Amino acid sequence: MQTKNNEIMQRDLEVIWHPCTQMKDHETLPLIPIRSGKGVYLYDFDGNKYIDAVSSWWVNLFGHSNTRINTKIKAQLDTLEHVLLAGFTHEPAVELAHKLVYITPSALQKVFYVDNGSSAVEAALKMSYHYHLNKGKRKPVFLSLTNSYHGETIGALSVGDVSLYKETYEQLLIQNRQVQVPVDQSLQAAQVALDALEILLKEKADEIAAFILEPLIQGAGGMHMYHPAYLIGARALTEAYDVHLIADEIMTGFGRTGKMFACEHAQISPDFMTLSKGLTGGYLPLSVVMTTNEVYQAFYCDYNEHKAFLHSHSYTGNPLACAALATLEIFAENNILGENAKKASYIKKALEKFLSLENVKSIRQQGMVTAIELVGYESHERIGLKIYEYALTQGVLLRPLGHIIYFMPPYIIGYEEIDKMIEVAYEGIKRV
């Protein structure tokens, strides 16, 4: 009997090419058409529900169909849906920018609106390069960490370290060097990596515009984590060698690491900070590049087409997306970080039993991000896919990164849902 799920799945496969997907998989792996979402749950057309344990690719902070955010966006819809942000402005963009300047590290005083995470990285890279050019220096090379991920547009791919992507698109990429990420979360590993960074900067700083990194957690790099001391040292070294520091907080921002921004764990203020994902609570595409007055002033002049920053998008600063600043109001009016700390501790305690499983190598955690690393499998076995399929049958959406099983749920998740999420992951890991 043809179900509504099957009908929509078949119509989808006729016309849609899905991201980050080998479409041939869907000859055997069913798509899950989603009818609606509420709180931590997603509902399909056949009456099934799924705990969104990955916040729909790390964007959904306060649950699906959040009443507070819904109300704000609906009100904006009746007022102004869009206007260009060149020569014009609007209140949602102004209010959101002021709030971001207030809550981000102190040196970040200017907000440049973009559309999505990759675009924010592109804009930050161009801004850094162009800043040095305006100062009379040609510094066409960027520096990043091994195992990093910063997006999938050309510039963002260039500074990432996903071998599949880089090998495929190698001839299209811009100049980038890489330096070793700390191997683990220890202070010693941070120092070893800082020593390597200093050696490289001594040799190559004259050609490097900026050093871009994901603070504390490398998201798509298997949720690899490192010590805040590395951020402290990297900030000091980049300042000493006239290299910008770009903190890519697209995933780590807005409370994921236990503080509002991961940079706060090291009490540093970078030259640029890219923000997206949780910025709108998972509602609409929006990103920003935060930067300093010093960078801003390097572009501020009587009209000079070569000195002006050359970057724009049609939907930059979209009012509906900016209206999702309701997410920041939720933070301001509730003890979100305090409640997250309690939930993180609960998750950490509940995961202790995983260490008794022979195929579990390690467990690591930073705030509301937890990763379980599996061991003993070849890449062609696609263990993550098997656990993903099992979890769906049990009503939980997990999307493993290879052999890394991780949790990044909406902050509103309850303890009962946490228990189910963990139990399903445990059983799934046991089964493989």
C-alpha cells in the first residue's frame, strides 16, 4: 500500500539532488519526508516522530516551531519582507547588529551581513586579504589547521582539510598552508601545536593574510576537540607576526561549547568572527562577519573603487532572517547556559557505560557537543550509516560523521528525550 511518505519520497527523487548525499544510496535507503516539527521532534506523514539529536545540521537551538521566534517573524512578515542593504537599512538589521556587538568579544565592533556560513568565511578571507592590500602589503596566502572544515564554496574549501574535497577541486583552490591541530584536549598537545605554529609564522608570516580556525571543536572533522590554551597562544602569535586571526564560530557559537562563544573559554578577541547556524535558531539563512574598527577604517575613505570592500549578496541582511534575533532574546531572558551545563553533565554521566563496549575508542565532550569515537572498522563498512538507519527505526535522528557518533541536540531537550537518544545510540553501537 502506497503511504504518504512513499509518495513524497518518490516525487522528491524525480527532481531533487540532495546535498552531501550519494543519491544512489536512496535506492535502498528511504528518504524521510517531514510534515512538521515541534520542540525536539520531527514528524513524518505516516505518524512517526523523531528526536532531532543533531539540531538539523546544528542550527536549531530552541526547538522546531518555537512560539517566541514564530511570533517575531510573523510580525515582521506583515511589515517588511526584504529591502536591499545598500543605501538602505531597516530596524531588524540594526537591532541585531547592536546585540551582536554587545555579546561578542570586545574588539569586534562592526557587523557585515552575509547569507550563510560558507559565504561568511569567503567574506572574512577577502576582507583580510583586502585589508593588507589597502595597507600596501600583498599577502595572498591563508593558514588553517589540519582536519579543519570551513564550508564548501571555493575559498572555504581552500582553507579546509577534507581530503576528498581538496583532491577533487584542487585546481580551483586559492593558496593555503596548514599547521597541525593539537592532537587532543591536553595542555601539552596545545603547546606542541603552538610551537609548530610559531615556526611556520617565523618563516612565512610575510605572505600570510590570516589564520582561520574553528575554536575548540572541529565540527565536520569528527568533532575533534582541543585545549583553550591553543587559542590563547594563537592569538598572541598572530598579533606578533601581523597575521589576522579568524575565529570560525559558525558551529561553536551561541552556547554550544558551554559559553556564548568558544573564544570566551580563552578570553581572546579575534580580528574576525564568522557566525551563522544558531544565529537564527534554525529558521532562516543568515550569517555575519564580525570585525574590528581597525579593519573597518582601512576601507573607509573618499570614493576609491579599489579600496572599497567588494562583496555583496541580494538577500544580505534580510529582515525576516534578522527578526530571528528572538533567539538572542531567549538567551538574555533565560539561564540557557546554566541549564545546558546541567544537561551536559547528565549526558557525560550517562555515557560512562559506552566505555565498556569494545568498539568504543573514546568519548569527548565540550558543552552541548558530545562525540563517541568508534574503532575497529574499515571506511568501506559505513558503520555510521548503519547506526543512522537503526536510530531512525527507533525514532531518533542521528547523523554520524563516519565512525564518530555525536549528539548536538536543541537546548530545550528534556531529560527523558536525552535518555532515549543515548539508549538508542548505545544499542546501535552494540549492534554493529
